[in-house]
Amino acid sequence: MEGILPLWKPKGLTSHDCVFRLRKILHMKRIGHTGTLDPDVTGVLPICLGRATKVAEYITDAGKEYVGEVTIGYSTTTEDRSGEKVEEKKVAEIITRDRIEAILRELTGEITQTPPMYSAVKVNGKRLYEYARQGIEIDRPSRQVNIYSLDLIDEWQVLQGDTVSFRFRVSCSKGTYIRTLAVMIGEKLGYPAHMSDLCRTRSAAFTKQECVTFEELEKYVENGKLENYIYPLEDVLLHLPKYEINDTLAMKVRNGTVLETPAYLLDEQEPIVIQTTTGEALAIYVQHPTKQGLIKPSKILKILE
């Protein structure tokens, strides 16, 4: 069994928990997820089965979309609702929709984020959340991320109260921390804030419509219909350039042979999918770092019989 299984992740499980549970349901070991989702977060989690684990990075690197909720008035240790309250400041003014929309426009495009202490980013060989659990706060490397769109989805004109919340939809690049984005919105308003709810609604080309729940999955396995819900690994490579080859050349690709670069791909900087005449992806090649006009294998995806 191989391919991409879009899973709808429930609350209460980490991405690793989902993989562990799937290994039991599917009775297979070679399973990998395509990006960490915190236990409180629900939504789209593409799972790679079998040799499809080799293309997991192309899903992880693709854009994501989320629907979330920001609560203004207090911050937490984890930047979401699961953490302990750190700072509190009552909202002593009326916040208008125009003001929020202006802030969201400011945060659209390329922005700089500092990963939260409770995150899986490694510093000096140790994950930040490990430092945080020991009560140690260290300098964290900032990163550039892209916010492609950031919009309000609630119907309101003004917000008022000691704490106020509103919902938003964001489309963003890999590496974006939505928790941190919620904190940044609060900072621009002059208040502590945290992310009070989050759902991933898209990962690469997969949306809720393609996803299956654990309950559905168990039923499909029992009925022998699971394969109807597994997508071929080629589906996550559609955005990459293609080099179609014949059977003779395919044998060389299987052995990891360096190939001449086709004229139409000489200036291509993206990884190149080597595929058969029937569209079956055999390997991922990249431009040779030292030999101009040649491409070398990055990943061998399938071995021909």
C-alpha cells in the first residue's frame, strides 16, 4: 500500500499520535505525517504511506490555510489556550472592524516571526519546548515567512468587553506559527493576546473534502474500500516540471544514473520529476551542482519490476 491518505485530525492527538494509531489500523510501519499539528488543533493532515514517505517534504513545503480565533486581553505561556496565563490587560476601548482589517493588511506579505518557546524548533541540538519545560528561556532565531492572505470571517463592526475574540482565515507559507501571528495582532492593538482556536483547512492541494476521519478509516479498512481514499504520490508533484522518459532510460534512472538535462529544463531551478510515458513518477532529479548540462537523482521513488 502506498500513496497519500488525507486525514482529518481530531483534537487531543499530536501528529505523532495519529501516525501511531494509523500503524495499528493499517498494520504497516512505513507511515509518516507531513507537518506537526498541536493536540488542540484540528484539520487536514496528509499522511504518507509506503514509498510516498519520500515525497512528504513536497507537501510540507506547500502552502497551508487555517481558520483561527484570536482572543485579546491576555497572553499565555504557549501562545494558545492550553498555556498558563502570563499577562492580562483588560480591553478598555471599543475596537472597530476597520482597525483590525488595517492590522491584518500590515501583517500580509513577508513578515518576521520568532518561534514560540513551546515549539519543536531546535536550538543547540535541543527543541525549544524542552527548554520551556525546564523553565529556561533562550534566544530564538527569527525567520521570514509569507502570509499570502489574512481576512476576517466574522460579521461584526465593533468589539467591546474585558476580553474580545474574532475569527480569521489565513493562507501562509511553511514555517508560519499561527499562534505567534495571533500574538502579533494583539501587540499591534496594544494588548496581550493568544490563539484561542485553530483548524487547518488546507495542506497543499488537500482540503476537508478529501479527508477521512479515524472512524471512517476503520470502516473502510473493514469493508476493503480504503484504496478508494488513497491518492497517488504523483498528485503532490503536479506543480513540479516533468521529464518523460522511455523504458530504456527508466532502467538507468532506477540505478541512479546521472542524465543529460533536456533543453527545455536547462534553466529549471525546481526539482524535476522523472516519469514514464504513462505518468508514473520514478524519481526526483535536480541540476548537477558541478557538471553543467546534467541532472542527478535526489530521490528514487519507484523501482521498476
